[in-house]
Amino acid sequence: MAFEVGMTEALGHQAYQSASQAGTPELAKRVMLKALDRLEKRADVLLTMDERLKDRLSDNFEALRKHLKTIDTSFNEMDIISTFFQIVSRLLGYDWQEGKAYRTPVYFQTKQQLLSNYENRFVADWRQGEASRAMVGLTRCKVAHQLSQQGLHNNQIARVLNTTDYSVWQMLQASLLDRIDQLLKSGLDLIHIQYQLEHEGHEPNEVSEMLNLLRRLGSPNAADTSAGSPGTG
């Protein structure tokens, strides 16, 4: 019964005849491989934006396909695999044992999840991650300065950068941008940049505040930082 329900969830009524012969390992194998193909095609339709999830899921489908192909007369775990197919089918939107999708799952990532995913894929360690965020924050500061020089006031700049007036005020107060830019591009992490700037004679508090500001401005939630605006206009 579990086999029949699991297979018809993904394949619909066309699976009934074959599913009823689940006691024959070779026939069961064929039906499960057909159901797996259907689920993989459905996942391919749903996952259009997240390449990593799509790639990893593809690997999982391929691994399961290889395991299914090993089914022979000694196989005795049909109920477990059948229930697994039923769960996956439901998660991908299938229902009513008709082989039709009655729901469309939506996968999305928050800004923080996008950043974490990027850093897990492309950033070697947490220090490089901090430097990457600081570079984003520094770039935002430079853009704010350029827009201010073009005559835009703080509120206009805030709308361009999707942030608050106060964040723009902070960006325009930022110092040492060019030097920090040079040090970041040289490959130094923020700890060594702080050592270097202090060695060059800059005040430790000023350096620390500046680097912390760049970290915050480079975070995915930077647009939510601090409402209120001393000296904005």
C-alpha cells in the first residue's frame, strides 16, 4: 500500500497498474525510477534562481537513482523508500495521487541568507568575509560622496542607496576612504588594516569607528540601521 500511494502521488493513475506489482523488484525499480524522473523535472522547473540548491539537489537525485538501480530480489526496504517518495512529492507540490502539481512551492533567500551563501561559496574564512563587507560599505560611502558633490541632498542620496538619512550622514562623515581602499585591494584583512593605520599615526578610536562603520554599511541589513538624522538635510 505504501508503495502504491508513494508512486501514484508523483505519477498519477498511470502508476496504479505497475504499483500493484511492487512485489516484483524489477518492476518496482522501473516505477520508482520513472517517479524519480518526474520529481527531478519538477524540481528543475521550480528552482530557477538558486544554482547551488539546484546543483546539490541534482546530485541527490543522481545518487538516489544509482541506489534504486541496485534493487534486486534481496531488496526489502520498499516501504521506507516509498514513503520518502511520497514526502518529496508533497514538498514539490504534488497531491491527490494524480501526478499533478496542486501547489507551487516558493524558495527565496533573505538578504542575510544571500550574503551567507555567497560567503560560504566564495570567501575562504571569516576575515575575508569581513573585508568583503567592508569593501561594499566603502563603495557605498564613495557613491554617497559623489552624489553629494553632484548636488543631491541627504534624503535624495538615501533614496538612491536604499538607506536612511542618518546612514547617509554617517557615510558623508567617513574619513580615510582612499587609504582603506588601497589596503583592502592589497589583500589585508580588517585587523591588519587597523594595525597599519594606527602605525601610520591615525587615532585608534577613529580607525576602529571607521572600520566598524564600513562593516555595518556592507551588511545586508544596512538599510535598516539607525533612523533619525543629526545634521541631515
